[in-house]
Amino acid sequence: MRKFDYLQIGLALTGLFVFLVLAIGVYFHLPYINWIDHIGFVVIREPVSEERTWFFRNITRAGNPTWTAFVAIIAFIIAIIAKKYDIAVFLIVNVGIFGLGTMTVLKNFFQRPRPSIVHLVNEGGYSFPSGHALNSILLYGSLIILVHYYINNDSIRYTFLTLLSSLIIAIPMSRVYLGVHYLTDVLAGMALGGFFLIMSKEFIFKYKTREVFENAQNS
């Protein structure tokens, strides 16, 4: 029987703990939430400029629910054609159930209004947690795991890992800069996404090391 990676499970539980701390703070309007959000606007949103606005308006599109669902479906189809059924389940569980499904439930539960500052993009609905942050972790984090295990060429692998990691950082930042999310929204989305991502990897895949994946490819 495969052994779990308890270090990664510990990181996942840390992410869940961070989410719960933020969720409790938002629900009960605790002072530390306002402090974190103020820092977020000062550090990330300022200064507002045409160049930064153009960049973040474009980068935020990579976290739109429609786009993440489209990418996940394409990857799912490729996995089915390649008969990698564990990958197909991994993507659907993360992006479909944990990402889009959980986001809808949590937003309607907390019903946190969006920031009352100038929004640089049009956005409706509630604010907590950030769906873009959650989806970016679950989609691009899933792709990072798959790229790490299934692409053997180091140059190609590191190029993809750098690109995907950059998206995971830039997309949540874009939400704060554009004024449609508080920093606590995106931190909560990232923390919860990290929890779901690691736990799904541990329970869905039967392999732990890259070498085992490579052996599975060649078998």
C-alpha cells in the first residue's frame, strides 16, 4: 500500500487552518481582517497606472471560471484519450467540484460585499473567497503536478513550471489591484485551494515519487 506524504499533508492542513482563521475573521468582522486588507491595497494596488492596469486586466482573464473550465475540459479529454483516468479524475475533482462548486457555496454562505473602491474591471457577485485565487491554485497547481511527473525534458518542464507558478501568483494579485477583492479574499482562496490540491493528489494518485510515474509510463 502506498504511503502518504505526511509533510505535504501537513502543508495541506496548514492551508486549511489559514482559510479557517480568515473565514472566522470575515464572518465575525474581526479587526485583523481590516489590517490585512489595508496592507493588501497599499502594497499591491498602489500605484495605479495604465501599464499596471493593462497587465492585470489581461492576466486576470487566466483565472476566469469560463477559461479555467475550458482548460480543464481540454486536459480531461486528452487524459481520457491517453487512458490516464487518474489524471482525468484529478482534474474534474479539483476544477469542477472543489473549484467551481465550492466557490459558489462559500460565496453564498459568507455573502461578503466586494471592496467599496473603484473597480478597474466589471465584477458582480460576492467577494469571499476569491474564485480566481481558488481556481488558479487548483487548475494551474494541478498542471504543475502533472508537468513535474510526466514531462521528462528538463528545459521544457522548468519552463512550464515557471510559467504556471507565475500565473498562480499574478492572478490573485490582479484581483486586489483591480479592486474587486480584498487581500483576505485571495489568501483564503489560495489557502483552501492548496488544501484541496494536495489532498486530492494524495488520495487520487497511487504514486508518490517522480520515478514511479516514469516507471508507470514505461510499463
